Amino acid sequence: MKKITLLLMSVLASGYAFAQTDTSGRNFYRATPEKKTALRHTKLKVDFNFSNQTLNGEEWLTAAPFFYPSDSLILDAKTMLIHQVALEQHGKLQNLPYTYRDDLLHIKLPKKYQKDENYTVYIKYTAQPEKVPNNGNLSISDTKGLYFINPEGKPEGYPRQIWTQGEAESSSCWFPTIDKPNQKTTQEIEMTVPDSFVTLSNGLLKSSQKNGNLRTDYWVMDKPHAPYLFFMGAGEFAVVKDTPWRGKVPVEYYVEKDYAPLAKKLFGNTSEMMTFFSERFGYDYPWAKYAQIIVRDFVTGAMENTTAVSHSESAYQSEEALNDQNYWEYIIAHELAHHWFGDLVTAESWANLTVNESFANYSEYLWLAHKYGKDVADYHLRNNTQQYHQRPDDFKKDLVRFNYTSTDDMFDMVSYNKGGAILHMLRHYLGDEAFFQAITDYLKTYAYSNGEAHQLRLSFEKISGKDLSWFFNQWYFGYGNPTVKVEKHYDTSKKLLTVKITQLQSEDLFFQFPLDIDIYQDNKPIRHTVWVNARQENAFTFAVSKAPALVNINPEGVVVMEEQYPKTIKEYLFQIQHAPELKSRLEAISYLEAGKGKEVVLAALRDPYFKIRKAALELLEGYQLTKKDLALVEKIATSDPENLARAAAIWVLNNQEDKRYTALYEKALTVPSAAIKNAALDGIARTNPSRAKQFLEKANPADLEGDQLLGFVSVITQYKMDKYLPSMMPYLVNYSFLVEDEPQRASDFKKAYLWAMSLDNTSLVQQVKQALKDYTQEENEEKVKQDLAKMLDEGIAQKKKLTDTATVKEQIQMLEELKSKIK
């Protein structure tokens, strides 16, 4: 248990409580950090050294003892150079004794200060983010807090950028602070940058002062928020201004200049989201502005820095891709919702991260339902919940858990996806009126402060009048979910239907919950809500005049559980045709045995929701299709109102490799849709390689989406069109993972990869290295390691066939080093 021992020593050294209790039932207990000091205000003055990627900083930190008198201040300050520490009084500095060790700055104050007696400490320092050890994981890949992108300004690189990322406790990599979520402080930042840069920070820009080729921007945040939400961004951005929210709150988008024309198409629903969440939560958007920025090489997907949200470059999409769908929209909603759940009311400890992330996750559902309808929202929620179910390691994690190893461990499918689904269950149980009034009560009670799951429970109980300890003990402070076996029997003589629910998980994990059961008579459902008790078997009896056509449990997928309830093809066909709920319709095609129930899949092609039509089209690959079937698919390919469904239909036609669809493909190329063009290009490549070659010779690789290239891999390889190799390499290295599901594509990818490795081209090998970066930074399954090592061996073998030049030797060495890292 060396890891735990070292961790314990580290936390004790930090001056924060690491409680260990006999009643917790755990080996150790992550207590909420003790508040010895209360932060009041943080003033920063910073400039940047691009050559060594450091920050020169001055800080004026105002604080006070939280309750007990104190003559010391302990600050988190990771890998810094501390030049001066002083007490500031009446504009004068009095140097203070301090020690700096193990990333903690211990400051001795000149006297013992009392509760609420403010003092201001001045600190001059240098932040050295490049020397911060990387403790990243799958959710946040790096933890150095401050990042320089293309600091040398190389013309072939990304535009120069500087940005910060504070969550979980990385703000202390660029300014000394108490880097805990239960601290809150107002802020000022003076940021000196090249005059060609624009800047972004929390709050409002109050002034800009030019000094030669430099400029100092002064940002002020006059409402308190947690240190991990502090943000600085600077670089060669275009600032696209949208209509101010309610005529007074600025709404702005910071993007690279090439993307400025698309910024409003990407972010344009932001103001409507602000209005919707303000009304839905019963609490108006509480901050002075709302800005969003897209940065390069971001270490996570997006981050809710107060009033200054940062997004990864994955948010960038072409105009034609946005015509199909804005796949980033739910993330935009997620980060905005954090401005209530996380920024306004902040989790008082990382163990209680659910009061931040579960709400932001569920807010994705709320927005999608409001904007696009219940089917769209239900599909998204079901997909999220399925992702949680597919990670068995998450089954044994409490939603609120005090025994995590690293703070970043909390950022998982439990805190996000399962937590969002649990809120949906609670809403269904309480009803909309009580649920949303309780949310308003929680926000108003703890605004600009901190919250935890118990306080959330108290707000729900206060409004609803219900005791919800059973719900919170089960879903918040417990782990797992029910796995139920469903059996039904209809007694013809007694005209009684019996439905038996058997919980298959261990006895100590039996759940209690309300369960909806729909019983279909004459093509219409009668809904019964029953109470499943926390025992292995529950049986429910219903008087029914005749054998029902369908008995459907949990029809809306509200209860977070796994169901073992096989149905007949006849039942699934009835379900897809008559069940109104998204979950029930999608389930009808999701649990078919391979190659069986084609009539169910064909019926799903007529579903009102396009993603069910799309899912059904993707399933058709496993069936023998008649001319009548293909005629229906062709109709969808040419006239479906949704681009993604049309594209999925074209992919089905592509599998026929029939030249009679050539005219359809050519016409599809005129549609301003990335998905439709991608599918059509694949069809052309399969049926008319010479035509595909003509298209590729005229095209610019930069103008083609990555996915669009995939259908051309065989043509590009056949005609040795090496200008496309740089764009293809990130995909080609994955060929070993496609063998089982897509053998033909895996074969095409492998041929292209081996051809690329047969060239004396160092940049292509560097791209292999970049593509495998994520694999080499984390522990992988042994099979994945073996597949990647074999792929690299095959590349090395190709290189060894080349003339033994210095560049070839360098390329072989790079591949061998990659292989050693993977092993």
C-alpha cells in the first residue's frame, strides 16, 4: 500500500485535513478541506516569457482567518520561483518570513489576525509550468495549468496562443492560492501581451494600455468564484460579438480568424440557452458577460471558467458538417449550465463533484428537449447511460465518494453520465414543479458559496415534503444499479397478468424504486406504476381482459438499470410500430439477434426520429436485401429530410457495389453536406475508381473532411497519391482495431500504412508518433499493446527495405522508441 502511504504523507504536509474515521467503512476518507483561511480578493499582474515558457507574476492576495485566530498563511504554489513575500499596508511593503517547500508557500504573518480581519500579502514570483510534473489522466490529460502554443511563432504551426486550465487544482501552477473548491475570491488581472494578441479573462475588460509593441489589458471579476475557475487566454484570435443577452450582457466568441465566419453558426444558440436556463432554473444568469474561446491542444474537452469558457479544437467544424448537425452543441449547453452548477454554487469538495457535473450533464438533456424535442433528448440520455453501463469498473463507485485516489479520478462516467440519469429519475419521481422549484431553492440558498449532496437533498425535501434519504442513500451514497430479469405470465382462465421482477445483483445491493409498466390492449398502452421493493423478487398482478400484445417495462428508460427481458420478433415488431417512447422504439432493434428480425429493422426505417432510421440503416448490413428493400433505402438516400439519414442510406447502397447508383452518387456530391458527400465519395471509389481518381487529382487535401478521405483510401493507395498521406495517417494507424468489425477497411488501411512506411518521409513517421500519443500516455489492455507493437514492427520492416540513409535510420529509431514506450 505504498501509494496510499505516500498520498497520505503528501496531504498531511499540505496543511489540509485528511480524515480517517472508523465509521466511514473505508480505508481512508477524503474530508472536505479545512478552511483555516478565507480568500477575499486576488489581484494579479503578469507578463510572459515565450522563449522559456514562463510567467512573471506579482500578486496581491487579500485574506482573513476563517474562524480561529491565525498568524500564518499557507498557499499552494506549484514549481515556482518565489522572489519576495511582503505584507502590504497603506501602499507600503513589509517583508515577511516564509518557507517554500513541496509546492507549499508557508508565510509567517506579523501578528495573530482575528476572524474576518483582512490582510493583504504581496508575492513576486515566476511560474514555470514546463517543470510541473504531468499527473494527467483520461479526462484531463495534463496538469501544468499554463500552456504556450507555438510560442516561437513558427509559420507552419498553430497560431500563437496562451491559455490556462485550472480544474482540478492546477491554477496554483500559475499563481499562489489556496487551490481548493471551497474557497472563493474576487479577482483583478493585468495581462501584458504582444499588441497583436487579444486577451480573455473572467469578468469584464476595464482598460487597455499600449506600450510600444506590447499592451496591458486589465480584467476585473467583481463576484467571488473558486480559484480553479480563474482563466487567462491570449493569442491571435478573432472576436465575434453576438447580440448582448437581454440587451446588456456581452456574448462573445473567440476563434481563429479562418473560423470567424462560422462562429455564430457554431455558437449561435448561446443567448437562447442563457434565457432557457435562466427560466428553467428559476435564477437569472448571474455573471457580467459570457465568452467562449476555442484553443489548440487543449487538455480536456471543454472547461467552464466563469464567464470565459474554453473549448478544445474539436469544436471546430466545417460549414457542411454544421449543416448535418452541430455535434458540439450539447457541450456548449453543458459548460453554460455550469455557470449555475459549479460556478455559482460550487461543490465544496471533489468528493461531491456530482453537484457540478451531474447537473451540467443533465442540462444537456434539458436543452435538447427544449430546442429539438423529447426524442432527441431521450436519445442523448440513453446514449450517455449506455456509456456508463459499458464501463464495469464504474459499477462499484459511489456517486458521492470520499475514497478516491486522485482528484482527477472523480471526472468519470459516474459523476457525469450516471449522475445526470439519476437526476432524471428524481425529476420523474417528484414531478417537474417540485423538481425545478427545489433547484431554484438550492441555487438561491447557496449562491456564491458551496454545496454538497446533503444540501441538495434538503432543498428537494423542503420543497416536496418527501423524505428522500432512501433515494440519496441508494443513488448518491451507494454504488451500482439494478440488473433485473423480467418474466410475465397470463392466466387465461383468471384473466390475470403476472409480471415478476427479479434483481440479479448481490443481496446487499437490492434497490427500491418506482417502475412504469405499460400493458398494451388494442394497440394502446395502459400505464401502471408499481413499487419495486429492495428484495430479490417482486411480483405484480394486473386484471387484463385478454393476453396483451406487449408488456413493456421501464418504457421511457427512466430507471438506471440493466434489463434481461428477451422478446419475440412479433413483440419487437409491435413495439417499434406502436410504442411512443424513444427508448422502447430503439430497444426494438437494439436487441435483435444477428441476421434475424429484418421486418423489425425495415419497420424502423419509417420511424419519425431520424437517428432510429439511421440506426436501422446501419443494421441492414447484416441482412440479405431484396429489390424492394433497396428501393426503400434508395428513397431515403434521395429524399430523407435529415442529411445523416440520407448518408447512412447511401452507405447501405455502397455495400452493393452496384454501378447503377453512380448517378445518385454524383448528384449527392452537389449537396452541401459533409456526411452525404463522404458517403457518395465512398460509393464512387467502390464503383468507379478512375472517376474517384479524377476527383482527387483536382481536390485539395485541406478541403476534405477526415472522414471523407476514408472512402478513398484504396484509390489513393492504388494510384499512389501521396499528397493525401499526411491527412490519412491518424486513421491508418488504427487498422488493427478494425479487423473484426470492418475487415475490408482494415485491409485498405493496412495497405496504405505499409505504403506510407515504405517511403523515406520523416514527417509521416512523426505523424504516427503524434497519433499514438494518447496510447503511450496511459495504461492499455495487453491486446491493444500487442496490436500497436505489431503495427510498428511492420512499419520498421518496411523502412529496413529502403536504402540505409541517415533519415531512414532516424525514422527506424523513432518507430522503435514508440514501440518501447507502448511495451
